[in-house]
Amino acid sequence: MTQPRRPIIAIDGPVGAGKSTVARALARALGFSHLNTGAMYRAVALAASLRYTGLELSEPTIAQRLGELLNSIAITFDGERVKLDGRDISDSITTPRIGDLASRLSALPVVRERMRDLQRAAGAAGGVVMEGRDIGTVIFPDAEFKFYLTADVAIRAERRWMELRAKGEQISRDDVLAQLQERDKRDQERELAPLKPANDAIMVDSSKLEVDQVVAQMQKLIEGGSPN
């Protein structure tokens, strides 16, 4: 007897809302796979920074150069580890510099279209928790469950600052807050696939919630039946 396809769980939201931690824990609780689409964009950003010194996104040949890059690299996952052409780059893509470049590259059609195709192929079979910026609005608008995870920007900045400090990054809280506000503005105002909740997304504010509380809330809704 053919088993029914398991649902696609889409989790969108801004930087620092806790998407990766929540998505990872939720996937584990459900026995689903987990795909961090933000890590895919960061991997592209790292590859671009390594291949093209002084890359200017406004240059006339940028689409061609990035298209060639995208056709020549392989981004894969080994559990939670991210690999670029077989090399583990998980730690290299967490810096503010790579994050900022990833945000800028994600606004370019040539990058967005390639990532869209890869993400749709990765999640088409279902049984996946996929996190990002446009999963419920663009990648899988028909996903069975769509969540938009957010939090107060000051709380998100504090979380992000603590993560960076733990990794040895020397940066002030104020600088992290300013970077998050700029990133939010860029992601929300870009013309292509802007960051916004899907019309039927379930809004979850994690400002005053622990990770296990957010996961429990989502899991209860998922196991209770599909709202979409």
C-alpha cells in the first residue's frame, strides 16, 4: 500500500528569530529532514568571495559571472554540516561579512532562480522542515504548514550578538543591532521575493518563548491536522 506523502513544513522569518534552532528541533521531533536555505545562500556568498576578488554586484557582467559560478559548484548537507564542493564550510559561512553578502546576492534573479530550483527539488517529496525567507511565499506556497517566526529586533540582536561572541567574533551589541535593522530593511524591501509572511502563515513570536515552547506549539498544530 502506498504511503501518503508527508507534509512540507515552511518556516520563514528574519535573522535572529531562532529559525535554525527551532527548525532543527522540530524536524527531529517529527522525524523529518531539515533544510536551512539560508546556509545555501551563504555557501554561494562564500564561493563568490573566494572566486571573485572585489566582487561588485553592480557590474554589467555580474549575472553571467554568478551564473557560471552556480553551474560549477556543489552545495550539499551532511546532517547539519554544510559542504561546498565536498569541503565542510559550516563555520566559515557564519560571519557577518558572509551573511551580508548572502543577503545582497539573494536579491539577484540569477541566484534566486537557481536556489529556488534546488530547494524545490530538495523538498518535493515532503517530510521536510524547510527554513528561510520565502519558503511559504515562493518556494512552496502550497506547503501544508507555514509558520512565520519572529521576535522583537532588540531580542534578536542580543541573541545574534551572543552567538557571534561565542564564536570569537569581536563586535558590539549596537553594531549587531544596526546590521540586523539594515538586513531586515533590505530583505523586506527587495523587489524579488521580499521577506514577508505568507497570507495563511501561522505567526509565532519567540520574544518571550524558549525553543522547546516554540517547537511544542508548532508540533501540536502539525499533529492536530493540516490548516492549509
